[in-house]
Amino acid sequence: MNPQPIPPYVGGHRLLEGKSALVTACAGGGIGFATAKRFAEEGVRSLFMSDIHPRRLDEAVAKIKAETGLQRIYSRVCDVTRQDQVDALVDEADGVLAGTDVLFNNAGLGGQKALVEMTDDEWLKVIDVSLNGTFRMTRAMMKKMMPRGKGAIINNSSVLGWRAQKEQAHYAAAKAGVNALTRCAALEAAEHGIRINAVSPSIAMHDFLKKTADEGLLARLAEREAFGRPAEVWEMSNIVVFLASDYASYLVGEVISASSQHA
């Protein structure tokens, strides 16, 4: 089929008016940055951005300030595989934001490797960033949100959490874990007025993905989608905005698939 055209960019509708938000791994050109920008466009009162790359993080903050006009943007470098750095990030964010209303757990690490050629270190690194990092951030933020009796946590998962694909065993296992973590943590969090959900993209095109993934594979994956094209990163961010907003007040432990390719 011929790919369907990319729709026009959707402007902000103040869906997060007055809320504060923290986004991890948002210094690149992917879903993290797009979501941080969407949060600003949707009216957050203040935004905290984090990433492992200091220079790129500073550039991302400056860009969002310039493009959205939001000036109350703060940042801190954080490696989500380090519990001390996670705790420091969540403590600082919760302080300067005067309480964190929304957390978007975007930090993740992929790769492409046949299972029989994969080393323990390669397996464990992907699991530690994508699954354990999400666990560490969720645990730390729940401790802040629980006394206030409110908050929303959104995890970035993947359709590979339930769809098989060659050379993706480590990433798929990590994302399947994120899905299970989301569902189980959500039941515990709901007792305290906190909503935890996840978005599960298939293929969202951005520059880093183009550089790190096989071009032929990306084309084949895009062709399998219902629209015959990859998603734009901001299309994924719109789903995160919905999950962060009060429109999703009764969604608990859901993993929203942003793809027609469920399995």
C-alpha cells in the first residue's frame, strides 16, 4: 500500500494546565524530547528535563524554551542505572517543581544482536536501563507522590513487549518487563490516588534511530503498519499527554498500543 500522509502537527490545548512534569532521556530527537516539548505546549507550569548527556541536555532545554516560551524549565544529568543519581534527580525535581504531578519514564536502550552471539553484558545493560531504570524511577517517584495522594506516571514501552522479532530478545524482554511492572505497580499506586500507565509504540522515526538501525529493517517494519509509514515522535507524545491529563482519570495499569502490529 502507499503510505498515508503525515497529519498536521496538533497544537496545544492546555490539557496539562498548571501541572508540573519530569521527563527522563529527553535530550535527543526522539519521543522524550517531543514529549517534553508537548508538555510545555500543553500548559505545564514547570518542567524538569533529565538525560545522561550534559551538552545535549542543555541544548534541549534551550530549544524548548525558545520554541514554546516556557521559561520554568530545570534540568539535571541522570544515569537511571545509578540509584544515587535517580534519588538525587527525583529529590531535586520534586523540590523545584513544588511537587511532581507527572513523570514520563522514557529512558531506554535497544540494540540488534542474535541471541547466540549476545554476551551477558549486552543483555544486562539493556535490561538495566530499560527495565531496571524504569523500576528505580517509579519507586522513587511513588514515594514522593503517595503522601500527596495524586500523580501520574507514564512508562515508555514497546510493541516488542509482546511481539516477536529477531535479534531483539534483550529489548523485548525488557519491555515485556516494563508492561508487567506497569500493571503491578499501578494496582499499588491506585490505592494512593496515583495513576500508572504505559504507551507502547512500534516504530517512531527520528534521527538517532535512522543512524543506529538497519535501513532495510526500518522500511519493512514501516510497511507492516496500518498507515504504511512509521509514526512521528510527536504522535507518540500526544498519547503520553493524554495519559498524563485528567482525561485519563480512570485508566490504571493500561499499556496503550500505538500500532496495528500487536503480535
